[in-house]
Amino acid sequence: MIKHIFFFTLLVSASLAFIFLLKPFFEPILWAVAFAVLFSPLHKFVLKKFKGRNSLSAFVTLLLILFTVVVPATTLSVAVVNEGTNLYSDIRSGVYDFSKPIAWVQKSLPIVSDSLGKVGIDFEKLKEGLSDTALNSSQWVATNLLNIGQNALTFTVLFLLMLYMLFFFLRDGPKLVELIIRVLPIGDDAERHLLSKFAEVSRATIKGTLVVGVIQGTLGGIMFALLGIESAVFWGVVMIGLSILPAVGSAIVWAPAALIFLANGHWIKALILFGVGALIIGMIDNVLRPILVGRDTKMPDYLILLSTLGGLGLFGLSGFVIGPIIAAFFLAIWAMFETEYNPDSAK
């Protein structure tokens, strides 16, 4: 008995020490896991084409991920940094007046103005608050973008570590899964079902969230550029991030822009932006998400939102992907608990 207690105490202590040792590298490891899970179907396809040569297939898959995902994302990040910094400078110098839409509503829609006034909404304070919020938000964005640029060396090292780990996760993924199954004492069939369900839900959720967000943000950015709105790339990326919000999503960006056009007398541009935003960008989520995610594997929208916001708080920008992965594992483990340990669920 003492022998078993000592052994398990030693096992837990060694495991905790190992986790603490890897703590600085959690982010690149989690990103490597995310890419390995997301692109495992691609790796299986490449592996079949190269007739089972695992190392070569993993390397080719890594190159495909690098040139189709990582390089465009890095290029986009550089553009966002530049445009975000310029936007902050313009807002601070007063080039943009974000109180104009409210002033336009107050002047052109007196019914709305009077109704809001009756419930205690002061338009002057609202305009001041909106301007302050815009300035503070742009300052926060510019500061974080500047920090990313200053930590370029650390980012490069972690990025290379992520690529290194991704190669081995792609190559040795099935072996690692079998090792986990052998070590865990839950039961091989249950463990395979758990890991399979986790991969299925996380892949579907990430694919649906990212693809829908990227399409919405890309269309919004293109529309901004065509209508002559500056920092179109930056606003497009903001729309990608806001696409996780249910109901409103990217409309938080394009709707105020349309109101600003109205406030400045550009009716045609405002109508185009409203039409494209509501009829095309707004409908993408309803059309594409069920196709990409599927009904059975869909994670509830509120859980995607909460897990993404929690991930952003814990891991920074990486939490946009890491948060939903952790939530997918949470759902998978509780689904397994319901199947394995709840007698009523089997009836």
C-alpha cells in the first residue's frame, strides 16, 4: 500500500514538474496540436499519395500549411500592424470624427432622438463617450501591435518551435494517440471514441468559425477598399474577430461606417454598404456555418463566444483558436461521461 502511494505521489509530482517546465511553450505546442488536428485529413491524403512514406508526407503537409496559411497570415499581420498604427495616429489627431453618426441621427431622425431622450440618454455625453472609446480602443490596439513588433525575436523562436512540433505531431500523431490510449485507464474503446470526438468537434468548430470569419472579413475589407475607406485591411481583420459574436458580428464595423457615409451625405455609398453588409456578409454565417460545421458536431454559439473570449484573455490572439479547442475537449469528455457512467443515457 505504501509502495503504491509513494509511486503515484512520485508520478503526479513528476508530471506537474514536467508541465511547469513546458509552461513557457504551451502556446506553440497548442498551436501545433490545433494545426495537426485541423489538417490531419490533408496529411492522410498526402500520405496516401506518397505511398506511406510518413516523414516525407509530414514534411510536404507542413510546407503546404506554411505556404497556404502561415505566410499569408504573416503578410496580413504586417499590413494590420501598419494600418492599425496609422489609424491610431489619425484618430488621435482628429482626422476621424466618430460622433458624426450620432449627430446625424439627432438631426435627421428626431423621433429616434426624442425617444432616446425620454429614457435618459444624453446625446452629448454619448458623443463624448463614443469618441473616447474610439481613442482608447485604437490606443489599445496600437500598443499591442507595437508590443508584437518589439517581441519579434521571441515570436520567431516560438513560431519555429511550433513548426518543429507540428512536423512530429503530423508524422507521429497516430503513435501518440495509441500511447495515450495505452496509458489512460479508462478503456481503449472509450478513449478512442473520446479522442475521435474531440478531433471531430474541434476540427469542425475551428473550420466553421475561422472560414466564416475570414470570408466575412475579406468581403468587408474589399467593400471598404472599393468605397474608399482607409485602413480597409485593418477593418477587415477586425470583422474576422467580431464574426464570433452572435447576431451582430461584423455589423459592429460596417453599420457605423454606413452611418458615417449618411452623416457626410454619401447616400449611394451608404446604401451599397448597408445592402452588401445585410444581404451578403450577414447571410454568410447562416449559409456556410451549417455546411462547414454540421448539425451533429456544432458547438453552441454561446460556447464558441465564451471559449474564444476566455482564450483571448489567457493566450492573447492565439486564444481565438486555442479557446474553442479546449471547449471541444470539454464537450468531448462530458459526452463520454454521459455515455460511460450515466446509466440513464444508455436507455
